[in-house]
Amino acid sequence: MSATLTEHDAAPRTPGPRPPKPDAPAARGPKKRKFPFAPWMLLAPSIILLVVMVVYPTILMFVTSFTDLEIKNKMLGTPANFVGFDNYVEVFTKSDFPAVLVRSLTLMVILTVLIVGGGMLLALLMLRLTKGWRLLVSVGLLLAWAMPPLSATVVFGWIFDTDYGVVNWLLNTITGTQDFRGHGWLADPLSFFMVLIIIVVWQGIPFAAFTLYAGLGQVPDEVLEASQLDGANAWQRFRLIVMPYLRNVVTAVIVLETIWNLRIFTQVYALQQQGGLASETNVLGTYLFRQGLGEFGVTAAIGVFMVILLMGISYYNVRSSLKEEEA
Amino acid sequence: MTTQISPAVQLAETPGRMTPGPQKARRTHRRRAPKVVVNTVAILVFLCSVFPVYWMVNMSFTPSNQIISRTPSFFPFEFTMKNYVTAWTREAAPGQTDFPHALASSLTVALAVVVVCALFAFLASIAIARFAFRGRYVFIVSVLVVQMVPGEAMMFTIYNMVDDWRLMNTLVGLFIVHLASVVPFTIWTLRGFVAGVPADLEEAAQIDGCTKAQAFWKVTFPLLAPGLVSTGIFAFIQSWNEFTMALLLMKGYNLTLPPWLNSFQSATEATNWGAVMAGSTLIALPVVIFFLFVQGRMTGGLVSGAVKG
């Protein structure tokens, strides 16, 4: 709100105008510069860093994706040839990239639904708890949220261990048999993804739950009471009163979760190290990583596709953040 | 930690029991019945959230012969520190770093990222929040867009770049990569903090005789300290946990902690799970502690913006 105030003339507190005010930020002594020197100096370090480390590689990757650059070009110092869309054609027709893409998108949908749905249920649960109980749940969720993803994956890998995992022991004890003795959870792609989903959801739900819970706090109680007096049942109150208030929060959470779940790398990679079949369980990130150094043109084409896909999804995020800025 | 509970929520919770108006009574009745169920669910949620963390710590204190056992031990009765000693002293794999060296690498990179990133973001957020100038809006949009560029999609391009600069397998190379990945978010967060300190305060100080610089350092800067701390912690956690680029760029004796743990747990010889759990615990510890400080701000920021918009 006070974002557009100039420094010494704050009297007209109008949050609108973009064009620079005639009197530039003056310290002592008159400075009649047309060019806003001070702010750009402040921005310079960040701009240089981001241009060098983000903008430049993005352009470089885009260019590389149209060439046949390989590791031997780097070794010998020979220039690469321009090959047009060959890399893209190869990636989409002659590799298992399409399968990986479908797998990643499916996983993303499942994870996002489970995390946002579960987070919402937990947020509603926390709303109904008294203070002490709510603290208990909060502490648990915070611990899960704070665990470094790699540590969490290593622990879950051990919990689902083939020989000494507590899950196999538990299932044996419950069923009273030895059916699960030596049951390998990670070898089969389907149960590999089940374990993966458990890990990611376990870590992802706290963020969704806390955020939605904070959002629920913004729903005015009077409106809920009024609707209750008018005879709305719990589901109607949730759908017709709470949801409209929560829509922006829910959208923000869904968009962020979608992006994060499409970008997961650590959990998948570490679980593969513990016994998963990489070729059957790769997602976008690990697939790209496992292409390795070599055909830089092809990996650049995959990268360009990932950037476009993720940027497309984040469009909504950027737009809503800008709305916040303008508000 | 649950700082963002608005009064509305608390009202909805407690009063029913004490004020027995007709409507309230009916409502209380309906709410009270499943209280046991609700609390049971709460306990279940707590147990499910905590169990893996508990299991990690439990295993890290359990002697090896009890870890490799058909019946798991749910409490380290034969308490041992041996796993921690092993994790601390043994190299991850032949020819690779040991824990103390990896810890030093991780700390160096993370702390450098915190300091430089806080400085960069601080300057930039002042520019955005305190100056009106042509190009300000473009910069804000660019930061948001840049923040969304998935770094790991460019992993090999960045690998080549770092290689060309002769920074491969150096802490400086990893530092620059981490720095670029946290700066956009930090600018965005700090901008909110700077905008939250009214410019009036500075003006008042100037009227009282401070110079502009004094007004800033004595009035605004102290008010920004919490913002700097929480963005700094965010940057630290990001760098500390970062796995993909560290795995790609660092080798042998220069591994940071996440790739160290990865090597340690997938060592060719039979994995020493007690030591792996001890290593995991050591890596998780600082993050968990720091996390408690910033948690409220991270969700709070998102919500206040999203609800307003």
C-alpha cells in the first residue's frame, strides 16, 4: 500500500500513480536527475545476478535445444550444428519421455488432490479442536513439515524396508501370518509410487493445512451463525459460505502444490536409490537427471519443455501475486 | 506458531458451553457429541505425523544388532551413541567426504547464501517499496516470473556454465547457483516487510533532526530486523536442503550434506542403518529448530495476500 510513496513527500497518500514524481528522491542538496539513479543502483546486484544465473541460461538452453551439441563438442571445442526441431521430434517420438510425462502429470494430480483435500479436512479438524488439542496437532504437523525431504525419504525407505521394515512387521502381526516377510515395497512400480505418495503427502499436508486453517479464520463468524439460523446444514455452510471466502486461498494452495508436485526430485531419486526400478519410476526431474551429461541438445529440449509447462501453470500464481501488489 | 488465529475462530469454539441460549444449546449439543471422535482423530493425526520422526531418532540410538531384527524395538532401551560416532567419522563411500567435512561445506555455502541474499534482497526491496520510478512494475513482474523458472530443468545448461567458469566442484559455484534460486523469493518477501513500515516514521525522525540515512538506520532498519531474520532462515533452509544441483556439481571430498547422506545410505557394503538414521537426524536438527521460527510468517503472508486480492 505505501509502496509508491516517495520519500519526503508522503502527504498525498494515493497508492496509484506509476509515473515518477517530478521531484526525485532528494537527500540533502538539490539533485535534479531525470534518470532515477538511486533505485536502479539498489536493484543492480539482484538484476545482474538474475540475468546471469536465470535469464542467460534460459536463453542458452533454448538455443542449445535447436543444436546437436554433445559432450565431444565441448571436449574438442568444435561448434555444434543447427538441427531445427530434430531434438524435440526425437524426445517426443523416439524416447520414453511421453510415458514419463504422463506418469508425472498423473502423480501430480493424485498428490495435489490428496494434499489439498487432506489439508482442508485437517484445517476443519483444527477449527473444532480446543486449544491444547490444536497445539498437539500443530506440533505434529510442524515436525513433518520441517523434516528435510531427503531425511524423510531415507526414514520412510527404512520403515518400508524389505527385511526389517516396521510396516512388514506390523502387517504380519495384524494378519497373524508371515505373508509380508521379505515383501519388497519398492521393487514393484505401483507400490513404489504408493510409498512415494505417502512420503510426499505426509510432508505436503502441513503447509496446506496451516494455510487453509489461517484462511478459515478469516471467515466471519456472524455470517456462519446467520446461515445456521436460516437452516443451512454443515455441508451447505461449507459449500456456500466458507468456500467463497476461501476461494483465493484454495486457488493459491492448489497452484503452488501443482508446481511443487510436478517438480519433485529428491524423494523420487532417493527412493530409487533404495531399490526402485529407475526406468519404471522416473518423473520429469529424475528422467532429465538420468539422461546424464552427453547429448546437451536433447536434454535442453526436455528442459525447454519443462520450463514452458511449469511457467504455464505458474501464470496464475504470478497474476494473483500481482493483484496482491496492486491492492 | 498458531499466531494467525483470528478472534472469530476462537469465538466459534469456546462460548457454546457457557451460554445456553436456545440456538446455542442446539449447536452445542450437535458439536459436543462427536468430541471424543474429533479428539481421537487429532491423536491419530499427531501419531502419523510424528511417527517417522520418532522412528528416525529411535533408530539412531538403537544398537545395530537390534536394528537388524525381525521384531522392531520401539524404544532404545539399550541406548547407544555408537551410531552417531560412526556417522561422524566414517567416510560416505571410499574416496568421498566424511560428515564433518560435508557439514563444513554445507555451512559455508548456506551462511554465505544467507548473508549475500539478505543484502541483495534488502537493497532491492528498499528500491521497490520506497521509490517510485519508471520500470518498478516491470521489475516486480520480472522477479515473480524469474522465481517461477524451474532451475532443475536447466541443470545441464547450468552445469556447462559453471564448468566454463572453472567453478565445477567448488563451493563458490554451488553458492552462486543456490543464491540465484533464493533471491527472487527473498526480494518478494522482504518487500512486504519494508512496505509494512510506514514511511511516516522516517519522516517524523527527519523532522526531529535526523538525516535521511540516520532516519533509515535508526528507525526503519530495526523494524525490518524480524523480516531479515525470517528471510535469512528461509534462505538457509533452502540451501541446506538443496539436493539436485549439489548432486550434479559436487564430487568426492566437496559433497555437501544431502549428497553425503545419499552416498552414505546407498554405499555398496551393507548399509549401516543406525548410522544413516543418526546422519539424517543430525541434518534435520538445525532445519527443524529454524523452522519453528519462520513457520507463522510463511503461511501468514500467503493468506493475507490471497484473501485481500
